[in-house]
Amino acid sequence: MNSLNMRRSNAGIQIIIGLCSIMLTFAGCKQEKKENLEIPQEKQLAVSDILKWSERMALSVMKRNPKAFQIDGKEEPKWDYVHGLVLTGFEKLYEKTHNKKYYDYVKDYADTLIDSSGTIATYKFSNYNIDMIEAGKLLFGLYDNTKDVKYLKAMQLLRKQLEEHPRTSEGGFWHKKIYPNQMWLDGLYMGAPFYARYTVEFENGKNLDDVAKQFELIQKHSRDEKAGLLYHGWDESKQMDWANKETGTSPNFWSRSLGWYAMALVDVLDYFPKDHPKQPELVGYLNQLAEALTKFQDPSGLWYQVTDMGGKEGNYLESTGTSMFAYALAKGVNKGYLPTEYLEVANTAFDGLTRDLIKVADDGEITITQACAVAGLGGNPYRDGSYEYYVNERKKDNDPKATGPFILAALELDK
């Protein structure tokens, strides 16, 4: 073969080799692409969407607040009712799942605030603020589990506050020392469940009548017979500008205050034996309230900020009150206090929350919206309890007064 033909042959071989290389590369790419299509990458969520709503909310709370004291935007540890409310949900979640991280989250909060002598950091006894009793409910379980006397001493301190707490002429706890002669619906939740459990576990139940008295007085003075609802506050002196000069009641029905009251009823009933003479009375109050609330439930399942004025300009469907009602009604049915039809009311409420007021982030974290951040009566700046006041108070996503009851409702409804 001459040199020209040899060069042509070699060139041909190189071309064939090049074409083969290209074909192999192309085939490999196709195969790799095919393999990638056949094995999709699994999306990793910070909060799994296959969990029940109770855990999804709890894990979202923990993601936003690695330490429990950080709940509600706190930068320093504080003994506060909002922490007690949310962590009660965590306590119940631990009882159901046996996942120790929920228990540890509760215990870390208590241990951050309570020293070995039982002193509670940031708590001021002399303020006689009934809100500060609420977080004490967490200490019963911690004491039972650890037998650490510091939890008992802290409970005894809170019980001493109730012993000395200022009262109305008929024996109702003032809401706070700075709000003399006033009972608020909020205060029933803040004080009564702790008081009931303490007197049963450490006093042989001797003060259950006094616990029941708190409900009797608020029913007597705050309940509107026509609507069946209870006003947010009552001033025995009738001196506050917000107080009706004949009845002493505040002017409007606020859903969260009614939610506090509904939760207080179902929770104190845990400690009233069926044969206690006051037990049927408390069950009756719960049934009256359940019947009244159902009349004002929106078709969405939610309740409005001002309970009886749905559709009025400025009013809005609110998540804290709705979550509280869902919990109280579901627990009321589960415990046998309420007829079974109220379970449908509770389920409709919870479905409304998850459909309309819950947002889910790309990583699975959930946010609850349309929560009234705070509302009260009196004070400075002055809060007059008017319709305009309630609907114009600021809203806050993931307010603990929504996240806590949402977890509790989800647990009662097994959702």
C-alpha cells in the first residue's frame, strides 16, 4: 500500500473511532438521563407533611423557637401564661406519642425559670396577677416524673398566691391587683384548672367548691340570657368606664375570652368526681355555652373576632377563639359532657382552620394566621371594650394563643 492510501485509511479509521466515541457518549447521557428520571430525588422537609396536624404544629413551634422560653418573641426567659398554654399542648403530645423531645422541651422551660429552692424567675407574687398561675399546671407532671422538690415548692408558692389573692365581695378572684373588683373570662382559665388539680392532689379536694364558685359568679354576672354568651369582663364596682352602669359588664362578646372560659370548663372537670354536687352544674354551663356558640359559627366553621357580629364591617374570622372552641367542644364530647353532635361542630371548625387559616411553607413548616395578638380592658392606653377596639387590635401570625389550642384541638380530634 502506498503512503497516500495508507494516510487515507488511517484517516478513515480515526473518523470511525470519533463517531463511535460520540455515539457512546450520547448513549451514556441518555442512560444517565433515564436513570435520573427513574429515581427522582426525595424532597426533604423540615416538618413532614405526613404527620398529624398536632405534631406538624409542635415541630413548627420548635423550629421557630429552639428554646421554649422564646415563644411569643421573647429574648429572655419569662414565666408567662402563653408558654404554659403552648407547653400544655406539648405535654399532651408527649403523653400520646411518647416522643421524649416534647417532654424535654417542657422540662427545659421549667428548669430555665425555676431554681433549686422553687423560686420562679420573673414571677412577682405581690402583683397578684392570676395570669401567672397558668404555667404552674406544667409542674404537676414534672414533679410526678422526677420527684424533684423544686417543682413542688414552686406549686406551693402559686397556691399561696391564690390563698391571698384579692377577691370580690362574693369571693371571685380579681383578674389582677391593678384591675380591682374585676373578673374576666380569661382569669377562669388562668387560675381554675391549676387550683382544681392542686386541691385534689394535695388537699383531698377540700377547695373544689371554691373552684366551682368562680364559675358560678361569672355565670351570674357576665352571662347574657338572650345570646347565651358571656361578656369579656365584669366590674363589681361598676366604676370602670367600660362597665355597664347597671350590670357592670363590658360591652361586647369576644371570642377568645369565651374560648378561655370554654377551655377552663372542660379542664377543671377533669378533677371533679361525678358524684361531686358541683359537677353537674359545671357540665350544665358547658352545654349552655356549646349551644350558644354553635348559633354563631360561620359556615366556614370559623368564628368571628366579635362573636355575635359576623359580617359587620371590620370583623374577621379569628384563629385563637376558633381553635379554643374546637378543643373545648371536642374534649367535651370525648369526656361525655356534651352530646356527640358537637364533635361535628368541632371537626368543621378544625377543617376551617386548616383550609383557610393555615399556610404551609416549602419546607413543611406551618403558620397559623388571623390571630388577635392581644386584647383587654382598661389599662393605659385605655381599652374600652368597644366593637371598634376589638376589630382593630393587631393580628399576629403564629400567636401562641392560637398554636397552643390548635395542638390541643388536633389531639382531641386525632388530626
